[in-house]
Amino acid sequence: MAGWYELSKSTDGQFRFVLKAGNAETILTSELYTVRASAENGIASVQKNCADDTRYERKEARDGRHYFNLKAANHQVIGSSQMYASAASCEKGIESVKHNGSSTKVKDKTDS
């Protein structure tokens, strides 16, 4: 099963999106955007940049857990991953974003 995006609205009226894998696990989370169009542009940016390995910034937190940021060509962070226990798990997360990020399916949860 292919992945999809979920577009939602926070309690303070801002918008965010998450990229879900085919098993419904969240694999990438965006920042908060003040307007819906900016969140939609973020989704388009993930779709455009997800296949390019150079767009992934691999990081290690102080506690030793690993995570990554997906960046646009202008080096702005588009989305961030969850924390992973190992670098290998983090790489699997990146592969999942590469595989699912080109999805055009968007579930609109802004009225939920």
C-alpha cells in the first residue's frame, strides 16, 4: 500500500502535514504554517525533493538517538523524522520517505 499525506489544523489555527507510510506510520512531520497554502507548498516540496539523497540531513541527538531532516534546494527544512534508536533504523526511515514521498494522495483533516 502506498503512503499519503495528512493535512491538519492545530488548535491555534495553524496548518501542518505529515507523511504516512502504507502501514499508517508517520514518517515525516512538517513545521507549523500560518496559512494552508504554505502547508500545501510544503507537500509539493517533499514530492519534488524526496528522491534526492543529498536533501537528507542525518543528525544525532545528545541522547544518541538518530533523526533526519528533509531539506529543499534552498536548505530550508521541509520536514523532520521521528527519533530512531539506531542509524540503521534512521536510514530505513529515509528510504520510506523516498518511497512514499512522491504520493499525490492528500487526506484533508482540517475540518476534523
